[in-house]
Amino acid sequence: MLLGVIADDFTGASDIANTIARGMDGRQGLRTTQYLGIPREAAGAEVEAGVVSLKSRSIPAGEAVAQSLKALEWLRAQGCRQIVFKYCSTFDSTPAGNIGPVAEALAEALSVGGVVVCPAFPATGRTVYNGHLFVHDRLLSESGMENHPLNPMTDPDIRRWLGLQARGAVGFVPLPTVRRGAGPLRSALDEAAGRGETLVVVDAIDDEDLLTIGRACADAPLLTGGSGVALGLAGNFIGRGLSRGSAGFSGRVDGPEAVLAGSCSAATRRQIEVHARSHPVLAIDVDGVMEGRVRPDDLVAFVRDNAGRAPLVYSSGDPAIVGALQRRYGREELAARLDNLFAATARALVDGGLRRLVVAGGETSGAVVSALEIDAMAVGPEIDPGVPALFAEGERPLALALKSGNFGGADFFAKALGRLGDPA
């Protein structure tokens, strides 16, 4: 294995796995496998990039660090020459969050400083300028992320936000330095390391900036960022003759299908609205869930009654409504109950023959895939930027798409089911 990734949620892992498998030209990447949790066995000899999916974004920082270091240990045992710590391109975290502690712990374990911090992903509108994170033309704190139910992002200054989490000073490399090329950027990172700055926020506003970061970090033991930070990494290995490049896994799985949506992002709510125009949808009665009146069997029955029509079940709602429910039931209790509901529903559906499943939302995806007890998935073609088709092989093949809340076009759900197998 050449490249190892530690991702703090399952949809983010799919996102960066897609980037690595496609490569910078969209066709020639590394042979990539996404692992669900830390594997218990060695990777296959054919795997060139391994993405370890953790559900560590919103757990206590100490637990996130411990899990990430175990993932690092496994990846290093596979022979990885470079490690990427992947977090969301909207830097989902809190002032007491996990990104800083995990990044510093990985840097310490690898004895490295001047580590890139760059959540930019221009293909989905995420850019970093003057150390501030933008979503399209809006600052992060004005993009809707300030209303995130678990990790509200109220400050777009990544240096300041990261400074609340990290033990040491946070460095910064501005866009003009990046635009001067890989050599000057590498020098700036080395100088930051010399000043004792373990983590360094780096500006990037387009793909060429990300490719410059990739070239500057060809020999770096560690990078951190959104999936965009890996845009040029596969090319580094191919250019050195360590990989011949791969077009990625190609496959389809036909059979019963469903969509489960737990994200409350504006993009997911819009996708639900569009899907509902021509497909059956079921809005979960959250009060019913909390009072024990809505159970997994109810959701399973709806999906089975609408087999072949791309049925969708969702808990997504307007931020004001979600906020009221959180105040009524408690944020953590509400999230846990909904995650458990989706997980049990998915398990029952797959046990009953479901073969194509689309899940929206990082926390929801983590709960669902954990319940399915899948060890690894091959990375297939891209559905929309940041979202690949995933395939779990075996006696009961399963095709999945795990979508971060803000990703995908308005018709994503039907498109995803079609890409996984039969058009919906």
C-alpha cells in the first residue's frame, strides 16, 4: 500500500476515496479500497490506497485521537509511504473538537512539523483564502453551516478555530506563496516547522492550487484536509513509477433499492423535494420515534410496499424545526435515537434482500454502515463530485452511495440508484 487515509466519518472517507481513485485527470488514480473501521487483517496485495473510515468526528477528542492512532498503526503496517488525515471540507468541528488534537497526535507519531491544513474542495465550492473558509461566495459562518445540528460553524477563520483546539501555534501560508509554485510552498512549510508550528493553514482557491500543494508535499509523511488535498497525490506515485494507475472498480448491482436521508443540510432538503415529485417518500415522525410509536418495521414496510419505485425515508427538516426538537429531547439523545432507527432499518432491509442503498448524512451513513458490518468496499465511478459508487462483494453483493449532506445535484438520489444498478 502506498497511500493511507484516516477519515473522521464514512461519507468523508468515500469522498477522498473517490478523489484518489480518479486521480487528477479523472481517469488514472490508485487502486483504492475503503475500510469500514480499522481492519482486523492485512490489506490485499492489489490495494494501493487504503481509506480507513472512522466515526470519530463528534466523539470526545481523546477517543478520536486513540482511534486515529490505531488506524495509523495499521496503515503503517501495510507499508504506506504517506498518510492523509481527512476531515470535512466545511471543517465540521467545535472549539473543543477533534481536528486539532488528532492532527497534532498524528504529526507527533510521525515526527513531523509544518503539516498542511487545507479543507478546500473547489469542485463543491469550498475554498480557503486568507485563512478563511468559504462555501461558494459566502463565508463558512454565513453559509448555513452556522446552523449545523452537531457542529455549528460560527467562525470562518480556520487559523483561529484550529487555534482553540491545538496545543501549539498554528502557521499560515497565503495564496501568493502557493501561486509561486511547489518549491516556495515547500520552503514555507519547512520554515513553519522550524518555528515550531506543527499545523499550517494553506490557502487554495482552485484545483491548480491543490495540485501545487500535492507536488510540494510529495515526500511529506502527513497532510490534513478535505478530499481536495489528495487531488495530486496519486499522480506523485504514478510519476515515480510506483503505480501504473488505475481507472477504478467498475461494476453494477441490480435488485431492490432504497434511500435513507438523515442530513438536515439545504442541499439534502432540496434533493428530497425533487425526488418526491416522482418517487414515494416517507417523512419520519420524530415525536413518534422518541415516544416509541415509530419503529424500524414501519420504515421497512414502507420501502417494501414501494419496491421498484426508489422509495426514500427521511428525518431531514428545517433547522428551526430541528432546533426545537433538540431542545425538547436533547441533542445527543435525539441524534442517537434517529441513528439507531436508520441503522436497524438498513440492517433489516439488507437482510431481506435489498441490494442498492443510498444514504445521506455523515452521522447517518456511519450508523448504517456500522450496522451492516461491512469490512471493506471497492471504490467505483463518481456519481457527483465527492460521491463515488461503492461496492461490497461477497455472497450478498451490495452497492452503496454515502453522501455528505451538502454534496450532490438536485436529482442526486435517482441518479445514484441508476449508477449503482438499474435506473430509478
